Amino acid sequence: MRSVSIIGVGCTKFGERWDVSLRDMIAEAGVLAIDDAEISGEQIDALYVGNMSGGRFVEQEHIGALIADCAGLSRLHVPSTRVEAACASGGLALRQGILAVASGYSDIVIAAGVEKMTDVSSGTAADALAAAADREWECFFGATFPALYAMMARLHMRRYGTTHDQMAAVAVKNHHHACYNPIAQYQMEISIDDVNHSPMVADPLHILDCSPISDGAAAVVLAPTEMAKKLSESPIKVAASAQASDTLALHDRRDLTTLDATVHAGRAAFVQAGIEPRMVDVAEVHDCFTIAEILAIEDLGFVEKGQGGQATEEGLTALGSSLPVNTSGGLKACGHPVGATGIKQAYEIALQLRGEAGRRQVDEAEVGLAHNVGGSGGTALVHIFTR
Amino acid sequence: MTTQAPRFWRSIPQRYNLSGTHCKRCDEYFFPPRNLCPNCRRGAHLEEYTFKGTGSVVTFTTIYNATEEFEKLTPYNLAIIQLDEGPKVTGQVVSCPGGIKIGMRVRPVFRILGKEGDRGIIYYGTKFAPLVEPSCEDEKR
């Protein structure tokens, strides 16, 4: 297997992008990444795109061919593949691209992600997202995504004494980080009180505990590390790519306050990279709900099980501390166009490791981690990057 | 949500009567029924099993913001319930004016779960209610 590096990254502004289509966004992100890598279309061997539900959000499937076409690569007949793992579609596209380069089948590969979610009503969007849960045995009985994470939160509070203020601290921190990120959907500060007084969605989760519905696209250019050294002045090495699965339905899990898929993918990634969790300088984790970030930092081994809430409240995961988490603003405040999120995480880590993250730059960041979850934990991907 | 009658009808035994499976080899119970045992896989000896339906609330939420089909029900309680035989299920908990609690004992009740508009089929199935209801006790006296 060959070592793989990122030689270019691009990301659109995230948010309610009523002025642009899915096609506009994927072309914009692709061009940004290709320009950043300083390569030409003729050099591209393959495309992978993460997209959860083009069929439900814009009534468009066959996204693989569409993005090759939009990227101006149709006459070069570059193979293009759409992959889907709900909210982990982007992370999965990244992993497929990495595997294609590592195997030796392809040299230069684009891994992209895109979702256009605001062309439908919020009710339709919620129902499309609910398809990531078990349609027959969760949604049929009235489950929603916030409800599934609310049930994890309730049990975490009961077992470990986690408080709603500690969960709110995740949202407050991530909104603060987003203020320094020009592509973020919500570049505004919020307070614990704002979260606590926002409307209840699924007790104990308020609306400000939830990531938003967003439009956006992101892309990265991958190359074999040997080639990357010649093509790029600042290649970012993929030190690990790991993936794990678990039961589709939350109720079938071994433990409702642990995402075993995250635990397994995380352990495999740390073994591949040959590092310990404490050696990570900056992490992007899957905070689709505030409780999800608390679970993630525990399940990845950054803090002891049950200590995630307290650690967040004490500021251990804020910019300026020993392990800044979600410097982009996370899903919560940067936005969560589901298919794009996993690629945006890699984009943010690449900027951090290149020292190009502006006012949210983590000093001397050398090791970065990206953690992307599908559904309530049926899929998890963990990638580790180094300078 | 299910939008076609065959899709609903083929799950009627499970939704009406909590019919699942039991692996005789590893003695684990499954709901909904599984075609392959995750412990024994192809070596499994699966048999049909109808659950008693009694169990305990493991965790719960109250939903204030639902999908369009459930909007009229809000706020409603949703819980993960561990059935006495072992497997956990997701379901609504109704008829509990005193509130819902972790560890609360529940029993199954047959209820309407949804409708395909005004003229389509009605989906029936199982919700859960507190195992001991004061009104029932009063009737016995």
C-alpha cells in the first residue's frame, strides 16, 4: 500500500445558499481544490463524491456522473463514483479516494462532498435525514434524529451526571470558533442562556443543541506521498484512514452512551498512525448535536468515559487549550450539509496543519484528526493527518 | 414513512403481536425477527417467538418538533424499552400523566400509529403504557 497525501483543498461558504444550486457548489469547491493543488484536469484519474440524498433534496441521483460533468471532466471520461453513508458520506468518499490512491490503481484523485438541503421544506428535509435511522423500527414509531440523540443524552446525564449546561457549552464554544471561520454558517456568539432558553426540540435537546440544515460543498485532491512532495510545497500526509459499522437502530446497540463504531474506527486509526490520542493537536469531530461532541471526545479516547461534559465546561476543547475541538465551528456552527461535512473536516485539518487557518489557527499544529459519523452511529470514520 | 400497503402488511405480525425470533443455539432473543443471528451467523437455530411485551424504560425523550406525519401528536414521549426477554425496542409511551421515568415498567398497548391520508390505510401497532395503572387497580376493587 502506498502512502497518500492531500495536495489541494477547497470549500464553499456553508449556509442557506438560495442563490446557488448543487451543481454550482460542487463546481466551485472542485475548482478551488484543483487551483490550490495547481494541477490540470488531464492529471485527474478518478473522482469520488459523498452525497446523502440528492434524490430527496433536489430529486437528482447519479451524482457521480453529474459532478464529473459539472467539473468539466465529461470529455476526459474520468471515472466518477458517488458513495453514501448518511451524514458520513463525505468521510466515506475521502476513504474511497485514499484507498484508490493507496492501492496504486489511481494517482491523482478528487474526493468531494456536496449537499443542497434548503430547496425543500424543513419537514421534508427532516424526513430525508430520518432515512439515516431505521425507517421500519425507529421512524415508524415517531422517532426523529434529535429524539435518538436526546435519548443518548438523557442516559448520559443519568449515568455520569452530565448537565444540560455542559452540553450547551459545546454549542457556545463551537459558535465562538465559527466567528473566526469565513465559510461558517453562523458567525455569531451565543451564550449558555441562549441555548437553555431556545425552543425544545426533543427533551433535553433544544434547537441550539442541534446542527442546522445547510447547503455546501468541499473537495480535496489526493496523490501518492512520493508524487505529492514534487507537486506541493505543503502536502498533508494521511497517517490513518479507518472505518467501522454498528447496528442501524440505536436500540440494538451494546451501550446507548457509547458509539462503538467510533471506538473501533478510532482505535484502528491510532494503531495505523502509531500515535496516542494525547498526541493529537487539533480535531474535527461529529457534533451533529451537542451531546454527540461529548460522546465523540470520550469514545476517541481524548477524555475518560463520562468526563466529556465536564471537560468541555472547563474549556479543555476550546481554542487556546491543549486539544482544540471543532475549530471550524463544527457541524453545529459551521453548518452541516451532510454529504460535504466529512470533506470539510479534512479541509479544516489541512488548513490547520498548513498554518493557514487565520484567527483560529492552532499554534504549531502537527497532528490532526477528523471524525465523521453516519446516522446515530451505524457508520464511523476516523482519519488522522500529519504535516 | 411507509407509503404502500404491502410494505406495511408484511410487518403486521411483528407490529401487532411483537413476533420476533429466538436463537436456540446461543439463547438470544431478537426483535424485530432476524434472518441471521449476529452471534452464530449461519450456524444459528432460529425459531419464531412472540414476546410478552412487558419491559422497562431504558431512556426516553419528549418530542416537541416532529416530522409532518407526527406533528399533530406533539408533544409525545418516545422511549427505548428493554423487553423482559432481553432485546430493546423503540416505541411511544402513552397514558402516563404522572410522567415517564428511567426504569419504569411498561406493557404493550394496541394503538393507531399512522394513516395514509384521509382515504388510505391505517397503520396499527404497538405502543407502551405504564404496567400498573391506578384506574385498573380501582376497577379490580
